[in-house]
Amino acid sequence: MTAGSTAHPGSWDEQHFRTVLGHFCSGITVLAACVDGRPVGMTCQSFFSVSVKPPMVAFCVGRSSTTFPVIRSAGGLVVNVLDSAQKELSAAFARSGSDKWAGVRWLPGTTGHPVLAGALAAVECAMESEIDAGDHVLVLARVHRLWARPDGEPLLYFRGRYHTIRTAG
């Protein structure tokens, strides 16, 4: 335990768990797919690389998500890595019950799924398997195509708030 820590092993609650793990900085992505000719998407901060050979990535989504089952039905998707200027886009795709795509510019990737205008990077992939992970599902996906902009900075999430990288000169 470090100075300032108040919980003892095994004595913490869900809020303490979230607070402590909120100290791990993560990037923000939007998972996007086209289903029946319409785009569908959701914000996801639990995204990471898994393997180079074969090229695979993974992400976690909550079991309570009403958007992910629709994305799952597409079989494939684009993981859009958000740029630091896309905080409002992240917030819009995190909400439920609204038209998340109103005013959002995007182009179909090579697989037909949405690549968001201004995204820092895009990873087009096919979902291969799901693993039970408590109140979440861990999804493994094989990468088919990917690209990144040579400029820009990532949108980050740390301690429950958005952040950007501050670089010197």
C-alpha cells in the first residue's frame, strides 16, 4: 500500500476499485460498424494490441451495452482511435438512446465499416472470439487493415476525466 491509500486488501468496494484503476491512463476509441446499411458505434476505452503474428487486437465491452450486440451482428468493425480534438465525439458515442451519428463525418473503410473523419488511427478487423470477463466481454479480433495519421495526439482518459499529451516545444 502507498501513502494515502485507505483500503486494506479485500476491504474495498466497487467505487474504490474504479478510483484506483482510474489511475491507469487509456486512450479512447469508437467501435463502429455498418449494419443493414446504417452506421452503429460506441465509445470504448478498453482496447489493446494482442499479437503481431497473426495481427490481433482486443477490446472489452460491458454486458449491459445495447449497442455492442448490434455491432457483433456485423461480424467486423473499425476501431477508431480518437484524436485529442474529438472529446465531444467520445461523449456522444458514450450516450445511449440518441442519434450518435447526427453530424458525424465518416467514410466507409475497405470493409465498409465507418472510419471517422479526424480519427488518429483506424483498425479494421473481424471479430474472432469472445471470452467471459465478469460484467464485461473480452473480444478478440483479427486485423485486416490499419492506418494512422502522421500528426495529431491521442485523446486520453485518466482519473475520470479527458486529458491530452502536453509536449514541449
